Amino acid sequence: MQLKSLSLSIITALTLIGCGGGGGGSSASDYQGTDAGSTEENKDFQQWHYFELDGGYAVNEALELVHQLMTLDKSNIYVQDDSAEIDNDYLITQDGVYQDFGPQNSKYGYLAGTGSFNNLTFIQKPYSPVGSSGLVFTTSYKKIDLNGKNALATLEARDQWEIANNPNVIFDPIRQTYYNKVKNLNFPAGSSCLQDTVRTNNQEHLYAYTSNNDKASFARYEQQYAQNDPSIFKKTYKDTIAYLYSNSSTPLSTGPGQDYGAAEYKGNYYGATRYLKGVEYSLADYIQRQKDLIDESLTEAERKLAIEEIDTLNNQCSWYNDTAAKFIQAHMKP
């Protein structure tokens, strides 16, 4: 979910709150917003929809359309999610502890903090279960008019490009069947979306998440550190000890999200990723890194096509307005 991804879309789409499972069971009438789908139209109350196609790559792996609704109501941020299981991960700074979800509002879903959304700039102060304050995320968006544009290109840009440009492309059977059904669908008039272009934070923090064998992973990293493994370093945050692997011999020189490992917070164990203060994500930088990975042995013509495919990432959306969301719910379900 790197490109869209609200825990990490709100926090890291708004890059969306801890995707704990699929959302394929929602109906076209679920999460009906108020069509306040423009930052210029309504600054006090706004609703935006997030969608992601998940799974469908392996045998017997279901393909699901994950759907979440973000509501901004008088500076309170809420997220509604129909996943069977919700991950409620932590963001931990030197002096604060924050979490994806707070108390549940009967109308709008889980509280995700406070903030504002003006002039295509979203500012979020995440929810804290212990009353911490100080951590702030700022995301800049580009608004895209989707009238008449291919719907699949906003969800799976590179796959849609392959479908349109490579007649011999073959996907896994479940995905292939789905793509055959939706590949020619275009959005109706009034559809628009927001694309996150740059996401920043004002404090270094640790993202602590539940994964498999977290306690064993913590013990392994701790042992490597004790044995003076130069790639492992120890870092402390509020009530938290983390052992992290760095791709650099100098941990402080690494970029955002490059240090990962395991953490212990109040007797519980988590997978962990460290984010430095500053830019967490830039769409332009991500696209450039993809281009830098192009095989140098390609011919000039092949290289041109590879660049064209990567550039389709500029078509992907993070958040959709009501008109686009209703179209996706009515026509794009697996």
C-alpha cells in the first residue's frame, strides 16, 4: 500500500488505516458520503473514499476490493472500515505514543486524530491513547478530474498499461478474469480523486505493527546486537526498545523507512520500521527510483516503453469523491 497506503494512508494516502483484512463484502450503498468531494466546496465537513484491490495473485487467494471512508468533521478525523479484523498499530516517538484508531463513533467510525484539509494540504495530528501530542503529518495532494478516464488505471495503473499495450500479457487466473470484466470501464461525469504527492512528518518515530513471530524476531535481533553485528543497532523510544537493521554502516544516514526490525513496548512485541523526521514519501522520487531500476540491457525502444509504463503511476488515486466511489462500488467489485 505504499502508494496509497489512512493508518499509513492518512498517516504514512492519509499513503489508510491499518489494513487488517479485505473489504469485499460492502454493498454499493455502504459508506454513503455527502458528496462534499472537494476541498474548495466544504472545508468543515469532508468525506473521501479509499479503495484497493487486494489478493488474487495465488491459487485459491480471493481478490477483494478494500474500501475505507475518511470523514473530516470540525477538525476530527474518522475512518470507517468494514474489514473483518482491524490492525491498530502504534507510532512511537521519543516522548509520545500514538495509535491508528481511537474510540469508535457510531456514525463515522474510528477516531484517527484531529486535523485540517485546506488547499489540497492535509494536516493530521494522530490519535494518542495516552494523551501525547506533538507528532504531525502533512500530505500534499493533486486533484485529478476522472471524467471519462479508465477506472482500472486509477487502481492498478501498471497492470492496466500492460493490458492496453501488451496483447500477450497474462495475469494470474483470478486477476485475469477480473481484469477482463473491468478493463474498459470509464468514470462518469463528476468523478474526481486526490493523489498524494508528498508526505512529511515533524518528528522521527517508530512504526510498530503486529506480524508473525514478533517475540522471536526481537530475541534474534537482540542477540545479533549483543554479538556486535555491525548491521544491527539499538534505539529507544517512549517505553520502547527497538533493535533495527540498517542498510547503512551509519544508521543516521539512512533514508525514511530503510531501518526495520523488532520492538518491545510495555511487554508486547512488534515488527518495527523507523522513519526519520522529514519526507516520508514522494511520488516523484518513487517514480524516479523505479526508472533507475530499468534493466540497462534494454534497447532504446524497450526502455521507452518501460518508462511509459512507470509514468502511468501518475494516474493512480489515493482518495475518491462520492461520484467516483459509487461507480467503483457498483461496477468494480470482483
